Amino acid sequence: MDVAVALNDIHKTFGTHRAVDGLSFEIPRGTVFGLLGRNGAGKTTTIRMIMDIIRPDSGSIEILGRPGDPRVDLLAIMRTFDLTEDFPREAERQARATRKLFTEEEIARREDMRGQCVYTIDPADAQDHDDAVAVEKTASGYRLSVHIADVSFFVRDETLLDREAFARGTSVYLPGKVIPMLPEAISNDLCSLREGEDRLAHSVIIDYDESGKALDWRVCETVIRSRAKLSYEEAQSAIEGDPSTESAKKMFAEVRLAYELAKKISVRRFSAGSLDFDLPEPRIDLDESGEVVALSSRVRLESHRLVEEFMLEANKAVALTLSRPGLPALYRVHDKPDLEKLESFALLAAGFGHTFAVSDTISPRMVQRFLEQLKGTPEEDYLSELALRSMKKAVYQPENIGHFGLAFKHYTHFTSPIRRYPDLLIHRLLRSIKNGRYPHALSKKLNGTLPQIGIHCSETERNAEKAEREAVKMLQASFLARHIGAEYDGIISGVIARGFFVRLDRINSEGLVRISSIDDDFYHVIQERHCLKGRRSGREFRLGDRVRVMVEQVDVQRREVDLLLIDTLEDDSKRRQKPAKRQTKAKGAHKKGPSRKKYQKARRKGGRRR
């Protein structure tokens, strides 16, 4: 939000505005602008800085540092989205003091499951381990135990620690940085299910038949002791029959049994119409200074799916536990898509020769069948992403309307209380049940507070997602700014009047090839066909076409990447593209590559400017 501030005794420039000695003007949070000062030679110079307002009422500002430093840029994003790492001292003190609640008396009160073969599966660099699993064979089929760190036992209602967690709503995962919902004394220590250590848990025990159909379940307070800490890669090696580490070897039989059950659960879920938008996700590797050393796409392993299936099952079982007796709760709901949006999507899909039927009775299974038709087509990622965007957002609310995307009639969030406040709330509600009911005072309170809690938690989730997307775009642009002149193969992922976007292979980043840079013809956009077409030659650049491009220039602050078309990667030689000649001036913080003229000469290609 923009706020007016008075900045005294300092000269500033901001766009076309200038403020001197107390003149007030408006500055968006995290804005980049220049400070005018004197250099060693006595000449006036502008130093580009990122500024942030930390006390709007007094006009104070915070100088975050020079733009272009990835740590400064990341800090600017945090300020823009009001994300704070530090906790109030009293909240930190309360977090440390909760250890005294972990007593032998509390352990004795709980169901002791320390003899069970429990293990965690997490990213290799994870510090908090809030879920653990175990699978056993039974006479009727399988028994799944999902153990979740009992955060609500330590974070009590209406404490400062709880209020701070509620205000944040969720942990935020930026590349190379975690902004936790709870202090590390809880998230990374007391409530982290560490290997070989006793931990308090809230557990869901589910029995299945041989086909993976749930027969019965129960929710209980337990004490557990993890036998092993596995990374997704270690678990994957066990699934594939070739355990890569001692931990994977130790848990080999257990992981294989778990995978056997997870596959059966997955088959049943998808047969009911559950959707799986398996879109590529960016992966960013950073060095110690925060610089990007590599970009790639995350690989979705079967070990990821194993954990996902078990967490979905636990969340569904808890939702049923609360909904069947009619207890007030906060559900994770996903409403049916808006018909107008679906009709727009169907029209777009028809341009690619795909039929998407729209009706008032739209079901997850209908969407699922359409997505299956897209498999292997050039437009698969593009249309799948647009189909996802045409869906409504999942939200938190007390009215249970089911989850369209998962094809679940009952669903909530229970499995991540360390990083999501709704899960923490659900844990509290489960603990409050006595003889199948809540205390009267709690029921009355929930009727008034649950709607606002749902709205707030939905908003903090959206804010976190926006910050995460912005951080990824910034770091991708930062990486490409250091690779001006580099060539990449990619696929046309979007067509607009100004040109077309290309998603680059291997690094999962996008940039724009401007229509003005393609100089072998005059091109115009044909919206209904999602292509650019040359007026003279009839040559087309279509969604899904493969091309080779060069990184021409990058504006990190605007997150803009300009690409220069080098070649199309088609068998038809008539569609081969010659690089353009036009040169452009670098703008502001842009980083620009070699001129097209020099580049053409190096490649020994010619081109004609129109």
C-alpha cells in the first residue's frame, strides 16, 4: 500500500518526483530509487537503493541496500508483503518455556506407540519434521499410522505465541529462506519429530482392506519415537529396489510396504475423479551468498506421491471425525468452477481442437478426462495451467461444501500445524472433544469466530503464495541477467499482441520474444488460433512450437526477460528463423547482451530489416 511520508534532511529522486528537505510524497513499499550525494571528486551522483517505510507515522525509512544484491532484493520482497522473520521477545520466551510441559506424566497419559516402526520422509535440507508414518500388514489388509507433531499441546490458545502464529497464518517458503509461523524452539526442536527422540503426537490410525479401501479410523494422542529420517531421494531409492543409504536400507521393507498401500489408495482416489495438475515447478539452487547457481524443474518422485496420499487420507479422516457428529470446524473447501470461466476455457481449448463439455453438472471426473486427453500434446502444460486458473481457489471456511479438485465430500487441514494455523486450530478442536461434543462455551465461541479465522487464514495463504512467486521470478531474472547471450531451447507458452512467451527447457523460466524483434516479416496476432502470423509469408509462431532463443536483456527489478529468436526447431526448413538485426538501448537497471549485428556475424547469418 502507498503511504505519504515526510523525509527530512535528505535529497531523493523517485521516478519524476523529487523531494527536498521535508517535502512529502508517496513511496510504495520496497521501491527502488536514488539517493543524491557527492562522490569523492565532489560531483553529484545517484546511488540506487531499495527503500522501505518502517514507521509511516514518523516518516522513518529503512535503507535495505543496493538493488541487484539477491539478499537485498529478497528482503525487499519480504517488506512488500509484510513478512517478518523476527518474533517478539515474549513470544520467543514463551516458546522456550513450553519445554517444561513435556513431562513424564504427560507421556504416561498418552497412547505409547514408541515401539512402532515410525519414520519421516522430508526434503534433504528440512529442519522441521512435523509428520511421520508407519504401515503394517493386518489380517484384513493394511494399517496406516500418520503421526503429526502435537503443536497445539505446547502452543496454548490466547497466548502471545498463539496470537503471533495467527497473525502470520502460515510459514512462508522463499528460495533459500523460511519465514516460520512459530519460533524455532518449537518448529525445529520441540515439535520436530527427530530420529531417536521421544515426541508428542496427534495420530490418525486408519485400517484398509486389501484394495486400499478405508474400513475404520481413530484419532488419538500418542508418544512416538522415529526410527529413521529419510529424504525423498532415499525413500525413492527404496521404492525402486536399490536403497542408496544405510537409512534407506534399514527402512527398505517398510517403505516398500507403504508404497504398495499408497498406490492402491491413489488408484481409488483417481477413479473417483480426483484431479492431478502435474505442472512443472521451478527449482532454484543458491550459494552461500544468495546468488543463483542453477535453475531447473523439481522432479516429482513416487516418494512425494506416497507422502501426499497418506496426508490426504489423514486430513479426510479428521474432517469426517468432526463433520459426522456436526461439530463446528474449519474446513478446507474447493467450490465448483464458475460456469462463465469454464465456457471461456472451452472456447480456448476448441482453438486447439479439444472439446471441453461445460454444464451445470460439471464434475471432477469430467475435468479429469479432459486433462487425460491433453497428455503428450504440445499444448498440455498451457491448457492444464489455464484449466487450473479457471477453477476457484481453495479456501478455509466453517461451511463444508466439499473439495471439488480432490473429489472429497469432507476435507480439512490437519497434517501441518507447525506451518499452517488452520491445522493448529483443528488439533485444538480434536483435543476439546469430550463424549462426542465440545464444551458449550467453546461451541458458542466458534460460531462467532470461525468465519473470520477462515477469511484471515485464506488471505495469509494467498499473500505467502504471491511472495513466493515474486521471489522465484526475481531470482530467475537475476540468474538470466548473468547469462546474457546464452542460448536455450524452449516452447512457446503464450502468445500476446506484443510477441510470444517462451518457457526455457531445463531451467523452467520464461521470457518474451517481442514481435518487433522478428524482422523477416510483419507479424500480427490471431487470438482465436493463439499464434502470430506473417502478413507476407504466412509464417506462423504457434503455442506449443519449439524454438531456440538467446537471452538479450533483463530487467531484474521489473522481472522482465527479453529473448531474441534464433531458430525454430521444426523439421520444415521453411520455418527456420534468421536472427534479427535491430539493436536496442539498455534501460535503467537492464543488463543487455551483445548486439544483434555482432551476434549475426559470429553465426554467419544474414537478415533483412523491414
